[in-house]
Amino acid sequence: MWLLLTRRLRVWFIVTVLVPLGTGLLRRAGLALERRTGPTQLSRGLLRAGDLGDRARARLRGGGRRRR
């Protein structure tokens, strides 16, 4: 079925569905790890990866951060 979709539609699906889902899962894993063991380098990295998806999504919607 994946082959029947056009390249543009596949890219759109990945960007709009899979990337936010993946960053949400990374954030959840980071929070769970932080609750169990406290803040570690790994948990902070997972949380940053989740935040990266949020920042990209906000920027695409036009609500990017303002510079000081």
C-alpha cells in the first residue's frame, strides 16, 4: 500500500503524523526515566528531542519564538 502513495503524500504523512508521534514518545520516555532515576544525561536528551518536535511544529504554524 505504501508504494501506491505518491512521494509527496508519503513525505506529508511522515512529517504530519509520524514525527510528532515520535517526539511525543521520546518526551514520555524522558519523563518516565526522570521520575525513576532523577535527571540524567539520557533523560535530558530525550526531553530535548521531544521539545525539538514542539519547536518545529510551532515554527511551521507561524508561532515561532521571538528573539530578544
